[in-house]
Amino acid sequence: MSGFIAFVILGIFTGAAYAIAASGLVLTYATTRVFNIAHGAFGMVLAFTFWDFSVRQGLPTWLSLVLVLGVVAPLIGWFVQRFVTRGLGDAPVSVSLVVTVGLLVGLIGVAQYLWPPETRLLMPFKPEKGYEIGSTYVTAHQLITIICSILVAVLLYVLLNRTRVGTAMRASVDNPELLQLFGGRPDRVAQLAWAIGMSLAALGGILLAPVVGLDYYALTLLVINAYAAAMLGRLKSLPLTFAGAMALGILESLAVGYLPTEGFIAGIRPVIPALFLFLLLVLLPQAQLRIGQVKGIVSAPVPGLLRSVVSGVVLLVLVMLFTTGMSEANLLLVGTAATFAMVMLSLVLLTGYGGHVSLAQLTFAGVGALTYSKLDEPNLYGLLLTTLIAAGVGALVALPVLRLTGLYLALATLAFGVLMDKMIFQEEWAFGFNGTLPAERLSVLGVKIETTSGYVLVMVLFLVLMSVGVLALRRGVVGRLLVALRDSPSACGTLGLDQRWFRVGLFGLSAGLAGLAGALFAGLRGTIGAADFQFFNSLPLLLLAVVFGVTSVTGACLGGVGLMLLPELQANNPELAGLFFVVLGFGAVALGRDPNGLANQLFKLGRFLRDRGEPWVRERIPVWAPSLTRDEPDVDDVEVGLELIDVRQLPDDAVPAPRPAADQRAEETTHAPS
């Protein structure tokens, strides 16, 4: 019995730290409607800042706490709300998720650059003191953590329910315009909420750092536990959030004490927060449609069939010429870039066209690689079967949360990635702990591709075929439905479209493309392991897809090359490894509101050069050959569905001239519904 009480007390301490972090997350979301995935990363950076003040600079502990919690954290919160997340609450969920994921990756880079990897120790508060509760010893640090969580709960309740500022915080969510009419300042309220939320993230990180250590990733990913606690409170109820945090902490502690250390059950111990989060998402009520929202974007141009095929052939020829005489190591890098491009192409379909965010897309690639290796069918039949199995897994992930959209769907993929990474991929029947699996090269019609250069060309061929297929889908009815569902789910629901099963099919198709890429990657490498498909690596993949353009095939190809070069640059310049993450993360923050990314700038440059060159061409080509002066029009030059029309990209003769008002009224009367 004494052992049980000891584990419960330890769980209460852990749950109290989770509750502090989760309350800050709930506060920022409840007042600004921005779910801050980087909440744990902010806590990690501020915990390192506290270590820097108290240990490296030698300041007193109390002064370091005052500086971090009362000065540095609030200033960071004010800055982030003022210059980064302002207005994201009204933007599509995919935009706010990408921006905060960019903050997460960028903050990890900042921590690595300011505090290079080395052993650091942050001592608990009052380590020499403790108390006996029965036969259980409770440290002063644990008691301080529990007291802090109670104080945070009481103070937040008083703030939100007994003060004018708290009333303004709640009103700014419901109707910020009405609050402004009554003399309130919604922006000031949001800045205050972010300042308080950042201080709570810092407090949670400081209290957890002596237990888990000053580690970039451990402290950052501990926020998944805060996600689970916040979901129990539906991201708005602080009492339920604290109850969820305490329950999660006790469950984790009891699992350590009573679950076996070997076998499949032992794998449940490290994934209890992710499992808790996934189950809560399954039990959430159906998401309501946001009535009256029609927000279109001008997507990247979609080429016609002829242009996409010609571009694919040109890419194949260029790769063939580029890889001639290339070393084996460089050929593997080219194949890796093609793999990443194919996985990003699945994000073009899911995120760029469909508006849904997956935080575990590389996990689906791992499912494909594992299936391909286990099937031992290195041929087109095995590749097809692998693709179908990966697509089925993707559909199964979306199926339990069939009623949910946006944020909850993205968090479901995050929980799935953690579960696969720690529970499935580490099993002996899969990759095993730090183990690898052999995989054979693909054979086409009985001819095995032995050379690496030949295999890389086959991978690029698959990339071209997938790109042509995705573009064909975008030009068709399904593509227009995807854009319509992305821009206004409420309008599509009014028209009777079954969005739920359409979403499951979209997730399945996207996962199938990622699984196909993973299978080809397994054949390229010859041996694969769980480390190749860690779920955390899906975050840089998503960010690079956004930076280069998640709405276009060109952006996916450029992003694949960029993601391949990232670890090479870090390996060649270890002193700048963190700086590369900073550039990637904050670059995604800057471009997160424009999903067309850098690829769109290339398209604009191409249109500029074409427009400048057309007069010169027209002077030298007879009038009877107009087809030589302009390519076939892009689909998005005259966008259909619920997207906006960018008339600046249209030729002059495509913009209708203004008509007299009488003619317009006559036409409206003629076509008015009866």
C-alpha cells in the first residue's frame, strides 16, 4: 500500500507540472483561438534561460525566477502575439498550425545555437529539504510544484471570473468587434493572455527541467501531455484541464510502478499521454461548421496535361544527365531528395488542396517501408500492395475522428505518430529497438534494377507519374471539390456533400502516396530502421513543403531537395546546425500565411519574363500563327469553385470590360430565380 501511495504522490507532482503548462495553452487558445503547438518549445527555451541566469551568470535563484517569469516570458508573449500570431484566429486552422509548428522548429534551433549541446544540470528547488508522508518521502521541489499548480488555478479563476480584464478576455473571443464598441481593446487583451500563457509555459518548463533534464526535445515534446490535459477541458475549461493533468500524471506514475517491463504491454508505458490524447479526440463531440465563412485563396497555377508531361520528361532528362558519373553517396542523396519530394507531394494533395494538416506524414512513409520489407515482394505487385496497405492505415487514422476537422484532426495524426514511433516501430517484429530491416531493389517486369543510378531514375519516374496524377486530379471534379471544401465547408455542407467520408478518402490517398515513397526509399537504401521515420522529422518536412509551396508540384520538388540538403549542411557546419533550424522555422512563420511559398515567386518571375518577351515574339511571328505566342492556359488563371480570381494574372483580353448599369440590371432581372 505504501508503494501505491508513493506512486500516486509522484503522479500528483507530475500532473501539477502538466497542469501549469496546459493552463497556459488553454488561456491563449480560449482568448485568441490560436492553438500554440510551440508552447512546449517556449517552455524549453525559457528553462534554458533560467539556467543561464541562475547557473552560468550566477544570479540568485529568486532573481532569476523574477526575470524569467516577470520580464522575459511576458515580453516574448507580447512580441509573438503582436508580430506573429495576430489575426491567426480568423485564418484557416492549417495556417495557424503551420505558423506555430514553424515557431517550434525555430525555437529548437535558437536553443541549439545559444546553448550548444553539452551536459547541463538544473538542480531542484531546496534539494536538501523533504517531508515524510507516512512511509513516503516528498521532496521540497515536488511540494513547491503542487503548491504552484494550486495557486495558478486559483489566480486564473479569479482573473477570468472576477475581474474586468478576465471578462474582456472572454468577450474578445465571442465578439471582438462588439468589445471594441464598448471601449475594450481586443489586441491588448490578446497580448496580456499571451504574456500570461508564456509565463506559465516557462514555469512548467522550469519545474520539469530538474526531472527530465535540460534537453531540447524532451522538454519540447512534453507538451503533448499538456495537449491531452487541455483536450479534456475542450480547450476552454480550466477545472477540467487541471483534472485531466492530474489524472494523466497519476496514470503515468502507476504505469511505471505496475506495468511489466517486457513485452507488448511494456510499450504502452511511454505512450500513455499520446494514447490518452487520441482517446479524448475520439470521444469529442462532432465539430460544428463555421457558418458564413467563404475564404478563398489564389492557388498556384495548375498546368495542363501536355505541359505537365513535357515538364516531367525534361526533369527525367536533367536527372539522367546530372547523375552520369556521380558517386554512390551522391546518388543516394538524389534518391533521398526524390523520396522527400514524393512525401511532400502527398502533402500537396492533403494540405495544399484539401486544407488538412498531417503532423505525421513521414510515419505513413515508415508504414510503407516496413510493409515493403516484410512482404518480400520487390516488384510492382508488392509496390501496389504496399501502397494499398499504407492508404488503409491512413484511412483508419481518420476514421475514429470522422466527426472532427482542422485542429483535432491534426492532433490525431500527431498522437498516431507518437504511438507508431514508440509502440510499433520499436517492436521486435517490426524494426526492433535500434534495429534495421533488409529491403531488396525493385524489379520491373522481371528485370531487377541493380545499379543505384538506374534505381534513382526509376524513383524520379515514379515522382513524375505521381505529379502528373495529382495535377490531373486537381484539374478534375474531385480537385474542384477539394478546393471548395477547403474554402468553405459550410457551403459544401449546405449543398449536401458528405464531407466526412470524402475526408477519409483524402487521408487514405495521401497516406498511400507517402507509403509508396517509403517503399521506394527502402529499396534505395537496402536497409531501413525506425530512426529513418521518426515522427518528429515530419515537422521539418511540413515546414519545407510550406516554405517552397505546399499548393504546387514545383514546391514539393524544391522542398524535397531542400530537406535532403538540410542534414548535409548541418553535418558540414556543426557550429551552424541550430542556425539552419532557425532559418527553416522562422522562414515557415514568414511564409505560413502564403501556402504558395517560394514556388509562387518563380511562377511570377516566369510570367514577367513571358509578358516581357511576348511583344518581341509577336513582332517576328506572323499573325496567322497565334498558337505559337501563348501556351495553353493554366487552370488557375481562371479559377473555378469557391476560390478568388486574381485578375492581375489574367491576360488583358480576359478581363471583361465594364458595362452600363442598365445592362447589368436587365441581365440580373432576366436570370433571377423564380
